[in-house]
Amino acid sequence: MAKKKGENYDSDGGDDQDYDEEPNFDDPEGFVDDVTDEELLSDFLKQKPCESDGVENVIVVDNIPVVGPARFPKLQGVLEKLFKTAGTIVNIHYPKDEEENTRGYAFIEFKNPEMAEEAVKAFNNYRLDKSHTLLVNLFSDFQKYSDIPKEWSPPEPQPYKMQNDLYTFMTEPDAQDQFCVIAESSPGAVQVQFWQNTQPEPVELLTRDRFTETYVKWSPLGTYIVTFHKQGVVIWGGSNFIKINKFPHSGTQYVDFSPCEQYLVTYGLNGQKIVIWDIRTGTEKRSFMSEGGSNMSMFRWSHDDKYVARMGDNAIHVYETSTFYLLDKKSIKVQGIRNFSWSPTDNIIAYWMSEDLEAPARVTLLEIPKKIEIRNKNLFNVADCKIHWQKSGDYLCVKVDRYSKSKKDKKDADVKFLGMFFNFEIFHMREKDIPVDSVEVKETILAFAWEPVGSKFAIIHGEPSAANVSFYEAKKGQEPTMLKKMEKKVCSHLFWSPRGQFIVLANLQSGSFEFVDTNDFTIMKSGDHYRASEVEWDPTGRYVVTGTSGKAKEDHGYYIWSFQGRILKRVNLKNFILFLWRPRPPTLLPDEKQKEIRKNLKKYYAQFESKDRVRMTRASKELLEKRAKLREQFVEYRTKRVSDWEEQKYRRIQLRNNTDTDTLDADPDNVEEEIVEILVREDTTLLE
């Protein structure tokens, strides 16, 4: 039997000692092991090597064209150019048959697993041509697919969850609007406050600390608010702003909603991918790789969310949102295109193309999906164009910057540029054949803006220190007529009321504002907000907010003005970042009903006046109740302190040698009279 060495064992020889017997670990006869390896070694079996280990960087690209040796170099170049946008390619293998034809799939190895995953997200279901749509998977996913059970079992029904009401903000009895205020509470932490614009004082609805990492943005109809985080963006909604959905796209700097709020576009940093998401389901509809430069508003949406378009090299790519494939499976070729824009009410694209050696610049109106050019306008000596749609889609204005040039004589080929002049080409969209009128301005254009509701537009032109503001009106069948020219105005920006008629002329450098009624062009009032850099109207057109963000060194905060230019509230807020009114969806009332309400507005005046009076009375009552409560608290505190003073009187007398000193100050006999004379003034009068 084996022996166990003791602690005092001498290797060179020593006293022999008795050692304990070693235990026997053998299984008894007839023992049956009923414990599986999975139960004993579950953690270790998970680390068991498999065939896919070490190939996390490899992807499998299926459904590539089957080509012979002659066309193989072209296919190889196309695929390498496509997939290298996802990351660094280490190796590409194209399996071939006996005749050296490709087999319709390829293996691509990237530098790391992150690049391989990016390639799968970006190019799975990518349409290579009319007949080939790529299917891209990770090579390591074969293990996942092999573990799918052979027998299908129906999914278990999930319990019904009541969805949050996303339109509670529309049920406010007095139709008061909401707004949010964003401020930096501490370095790296942004606080968002939600307010109801009640009168006479706004009411705070909710405050969220660390709600976002940078800023927030409302959706076009005010249903959602989006917050930005390192992992991606999140949208919130409902009365308490419950999380609706999240969209994992790290590094998102900017988002854009489709007009009907069906889709969300997340833009990464410059050079990264752009993703279009379905808002309700949270699924990724399609992604694109940025081609460099700014990604801001790379995609333009049609008014009904049926189409989304982007500009490419000498082309417009229009995608149908039902499939997110190109319209008619091909792009619209436009040589020299510089910019384009959708009509806000119709599926019409307006774009302009620059001048060529043999062709002038041109503005074109293109009807979608028929791709029919419904109007063209040739332009000469063009430096730049800006496209401005009227909100109702009745008019389109194209601001044209033109060179003014001349030649010494007809035989002289040298051209002398004399300066710049500007044209405003007005397209009458609702008239037959879409006639075009032109308004020419010789001075430098500082700003242009359409009246949101109406047919007027305003132009700031001239020198910034003494600019002129001209107002025009476009009428059906007539050329635009000048309504008013306001001279020597120190302004640089135009802010129309969303309901029209009223406009703010702003100078965002000095923070000065003028409130103008365009019915008779009277200046209702002027005001200042030092260093204000933001101006935003509320959806009703009754209030204007000017804000000074954290970029300024002092006076952070915002002012709330009436549409007539009267300051209603000043709020100083440290580290103020942004003020945003919550948008409202368009009214469901027909135009006839709206006209009737405006016509009979005086009938409702008494009702509105009584509500305002009750609201002010309620505010006064609340103030009186608050003062009475404070007085009651003071009296209670004073009574308690007097009682304590009375209870301590006996102890005070003992400490003062049995002398009651509490009434000394009130004893008239214990008073010393002292007369103090002070020289107030000394006058000297000279007598003749």
C-alpha cells in the first residue's frame, strides 16, 4: 500500500513513521453514471472548438454573376471596389469550375470581425444589377444555421400590451403648445425640460436629467422626440415621453425624419454609413455608405413618403419606399446637376444644372414617377442657384446669381466681368404651362423667404449696415408686384410667422429685432436681446422665442415675445443650449371651414376674453393663497418662538441675579435723553 510522507520525513534516512492510507476513488461495482457531460462541463463545452473558429473575419457573398475568364477581371474589380468601402480586404477567393467559370459565390476576408459585420449590414440584399442581388452572410453564421431545429414549433402568443397614446399633447383643452428647453447640467450631462405654454406663466410638465448626450430634435408632426447617445438614437413619445424605439447606429451626429414620420434617417460621422429605418418596427430598410463630404440632409423626401431621393454624380437616384429599390431600377441621368428639391405638396422635383460649353444652365421641373419634364427654363451667365418652394406648393422661386460681363467689341474674345446681379425666377405652378416671371435685383442679396400662408415674399438686399427690405406679392396671371420697400434697415435674417402676415426682421449679430405687420407694413415694435442667435415662432404664430446659447460668454437664456413685439418673459439659464417648440400636425378642417372661422372670429372674442379673465383671476387667487399660506407659516413660527422665550424667563432671571431685564428696554423711566447736533449745511451770503 502506498504511504504518505510526513512533515518530518528525512530523505537521507530517518525515523520511520506510519502514514495514512490514500483514499480509493474507484467506482463501486454496478455503478451507473446518470450525469451527462453537459451538466458537468457546460461552461467548458461552450468553449469547444468548432469548424468556424478563426474565420470571424470572412464573409460569403452569394448570387454574384457567373462569368468566364474574359469577364472575370471586370467582376473582380467591381466587387473589390464595392466591398472595400466596408473596410480593409485581406483576401478574396472565387471558387471556379473545370472551365474556369465562377460558381456564383465568393469568400472575402477582412482585417477584423467588425469590418466583416459592417459589410454584411451594408451589402446584404444589395442590388448589383438588374439580375443579381447580393446575399451576404458571415462565414461563422453557418454554425448558427445548422443549429436550427428540424421540426417547427409555433411561437407562443405574447400578452397584449397597451400602447402609449402618442397624441395626448393635442387634447389640451385650451390648445396650449408645448416646448422643451435643453441645457447642460454638468460636463457631459444634458438636461431637458418640457413645458406647457399656459398663461400667465408656463407650467413645467417634466424634467429629464441625462436625457441625451448632445441635443434633441422633434419629428415634423410633433409625435416623437429623438435623443442622441453613443450607441445610437432613441425616439420617445406619449404624455410622459416613454421610449418608443431605439436605433443602434453608433456615432450618429444628425437625424432626419420623413414628412409623414414613417421613416428615420441616421447620419454617422463624415465618411461613415447612412441608415434608413422604419420608425414603427425599428427595422433597417436600407443603408448607404457616405461618399465623403457633409452628410447633412443627403436624402430628400417626397411629401407623401412614397419616394426618397439623393443626388449622385450627374444623376438623381429616386427610391420607392415600398421596396427601397431605384425607381424603374435605374437612376435619372442629369449631366451637370448641382442641386434639387421636392415640391412640398406634389411629387415634382425641381433641379438645376450648371452651364456647359455648348449649353446654358437650366432649371427643370420633373414629374415623378412618370419622369416627364413639365417645364424647363434656360439661364445664362449663371454662378449659382437656390431653390425656394412656397409652403403650399403654388409657387417656386429660383434665386439666380449671375455674372455681369461685357466685351470690348464683337471681335474681341476676352470677357470682362463687371460684377454680379441677381434674378428671382417665379414659377406659377398652378397655372397652365407654368408661366415664369422674373424679378431682377442689382444689389447683394442677404436673405429671401416666402410667406408660409399667402403669396408674399420678402428680400433683404444691399449692404448689411444699411440694407433694404422689399416685399413682393405673386398673383395668378400677373407679374409679381412690389408692395413695400423698407430702407436702411440693419437686419440680416427674415422670420415669417407660420400663419403668415407677421414677420420679424432680425440682426443676429447685434441681437436687434423689428416686428412688422405686412397688412399695412407698420412696425409694431422693436426690441433687443443681446447676442441672441436663435429665433423660433410657435406653431400658432402668437409667440416668438429668441435665445442665447452657450456659445456666448454671458447672458445665457431665452426671451418669450408676443407676435407684436412685447417681451412676456425673460429666462436666464446657465449653460442654455437650445429652445424648441413642439410642432403640430396640419389641421383637418377644410379650407372653407377655416375661412368661415376667420370671418366670424369676432363672435368668439367674448368667449376668449372671458377665459383669459378667469385665467388671470385664477392666477391672482393662487398668488393670494400662496401669500396667505406664507403668512400663516410665519405666525406659527413666531408664536412658537415667543412661547419658548416665555418658558425660559425663570432661567434668565436666575442667570441675571434675580433681576428681570426683559422689560428694561420698554420702561420709559429707564431712558437717557441725548441731544446730538449735526451741521447740515453752511451758507454764506454777501450783503452789498
